[in-house]
Amino acid sequence: MTTENYELFIMPGCPFCHRVLDYMGEHGIELPLRDITQDRDAESRLIEVGGKRQVTCLFIDGRAPLIGRLRLPSTAWELEG
């Protein structure tokens, strides 16, 4: 899977984020992570594009189609071509 067009917005204290990160680790999925508690630009972009400050949020090609509690396993991880 090409991951250059994917970004995952997270917060360290978010239990849903931990579930997604655990799933990613178990399945060898690597995505750029954006910790909105440490990266104010990422936080601003999340709110601007996603409409709210809610994680986990998966951006695909700069859009935020998946916000909140991602269901795992999810077709989000099968978005290859």
C-alpha cells in the first residue's frame, strides 16, 4: 500500500487512537502520524478540513473522510488503487 497520500491525526491520551496504532503495528501499516497536542499546524488543519478537533482522523489525499472511531479491521486500510 502506498502511504504517501495518507496521514493519521492522533492524540496520545486517546484510547481509540491507541487501538488504531496497535492495529497498524500488528499489520505492518506505516502512516505519517500527526499528534495534534504537539503540532499546532496539524491541529489547525484538522479543524479546518475535518470541521472539528476529533481524533482519530485519517486524511486521504488531504481530505478527512474518516473521523472518530475507526472500525477495525476497516476498509480504510484496503484503499489501494
